[in-house]
Amino acid sequence: MEILLDYIIRFETALTLVVTVFGGILARGQARISKKATQRFALRQKETLLSMQLLFASIKLNKATAVSVKEIGGNGEVEKALSDCEDAEKEYENFTREILSTKISKI
């Protein structure tokens, strides 16, 4: 009976050691995954910011072109495009304000 009890204790000890090592390996792998996810998020965030900057630069260039053509004597299409551009800018500003106010209210 003592021999059986000794084997059971050794088995439990070995099993605890295996579970501890396996848990450590999993935690280490999870830390790597979390670090990579954080890096990907940072890259996506930077890419989104750069895309928005390019979009705004493009809008400014289009507006400047439209105003210039309009002063020369452009047609109604230029005026409509300029109006659509300004509407899109206003909608985007409203969207960013809405998102910002939602984020601030959660603080």
C-alpha cells in the first residue's frame, strides 16, 4: 500500500511539473501573439492616419482646382463637384466629432 501511495505522489508531482511547464510555454506563446497583435494594430493605426492625410490633401487639391476652373468660367459640373466635396468634408467632420465624443464620454 505504501508503494502504491508513493507512486501516486510521484505521479502527481510529475503531472504538476508537466502542467506547470506546459502552462509556461502557453503563456510565453500568448505573450508573443499579444505583442504581434499590438504591433499590427500600431501599423494599421499609422496606415489609417496616413491614408486620411492623403485623402485630405487630395480633397484640398481638387477644391483648389475646382475653384480655379470656376473662376475661369467653369460649367455647372465643377460647381456640383465642389459642393459634393464640401458636403463630404462636413459629413466626415461630423463623423469624427461623433466618434471623438463617444470616446471621451467613455473616459
